[in-house]
Amino acid sequence: MQIILRNYKDSDFQAVKQNIIDGGIFDPVRDTRENLRKKIKYDPESIIIAEKDGELVGNVFFFEDGWAAHLFRLVVREDYRGKGVAQMLMNEAERRLRDRGIKQQIMFVNEKSPRLIEHYKKQGYKAIGTYRFMRKVFNGENYNS
Ligand SMILES: CC(C)(COP(=O)(O)OP(=O)(O)OC[C@H]1O[C@@H](n2cnc3c(N)ncnc32)[C@H](O)[C@@H]1OP(=O)(O)O)[C@@H](O)C(=O)NCCC(=O)NCCS
């Protein structure tokens, strides 16, 4: 299976948005076209797209500011799961971070996905605590996700 990994560009937005919605981790506050534009302006390598025959089949986001590195929005299209696409995306994100001299990266995994937690453990990740995400939306609107 010939999968190409490349950097996100603005015209990928609809495909990425749909993929993240389908993966169940879309956030309407953060995952806007404008925010993704800003994100790649700060760091053009920070959204990685997996593509097969010109179609998006997966994506992962990271952020890294010299102090911390976190990985988000790892989603593989349902019809491409179980083929190692997530592994490719993770390896590439980790390689980019290591090349920048980053010593560790942290990701957040839903406690309701024990199989996924075990999978990440197999990849060398360790569970380091149980925390609750808390959020304040500055314009005061309520969002459900
Ligand atoms: C998590 C995800 C990216 C894995 O993509 P993938 O390319 O299919 O990865 P793989 O098939 O190599 O499987 C990796 C792990 O996904 C999980 N997984 C795969 N199929 C699964 C299923 N049907 N149900 C639950 N977990 C499953 C398993 O933990 C699996 O690891 P294992 O093979 O060691 O058990 C994909 O399932 C997805 O997009 N899920 C929805 C979004 C999400 O939860 N993202 C993770 C955020 S931390």
C-alpha cells in the first residue's frame, strides 16, 4: 500500500475536518480553518497528512514550542484502519520531534479506550497519571464537545 506522508495545506481543510469528525474527536472551537492556517504559519510541519492516491486517509497534529511537545488528532479513516497508517503517522511525528532535539512527547488517550492505551504502551508510552481536561471558552459560548 503506497501511503504518502506530507505537510498539511489549507486546501486539505474539509477532508481533515471530516476525518476528525468521523474519528469522534472534532472540537468546533479549535478545529477551524482559520486556526489550522495559523497553526501551520507558526509551524508548517505540525500537521501531517497520510494520503493514498490523492485522498486523505489519516492525519496527526503536534505542537512543540521548545519546552513541551504534544500529539493530537491522530485519526485514520475507518476503511484504512488496521493497516499501520496510525503507526506511520506516529513514527513521522516522533521523528520530527526527535530531530528538533525534543526529549519526550505527551499525548492524551481516552480512558474508555483500554485497547488503545495498551497499543501505545507497546510503542513505548507509559501512563503517567489521570487528569481531567478542563476548558474555558473566552467568548463564553457553550460547546458540547
Ligand atoms: C486509533 C486509530 C488512529 C488507529 O489507527 P489504525 O491505523 O487503525 O491503527 P492500527 O490498526 O495499527 O491499530 C492501532 C490500534 O488501534 C486500536 N484499534 C484498532 N482497531 C480497533 C477497534 N476496532 N476498536 C478499538 N480499537 C481499535 C487498537 O488499540 C490497535 O492496537 P493493537 O493492534 O495493538 O490492538 C484509529 O482507530 C482511529 O482513528 N480512531 C478514532 C480516533 C481516535 O480515537 N484517535 C486516537 C486519539 S489518542
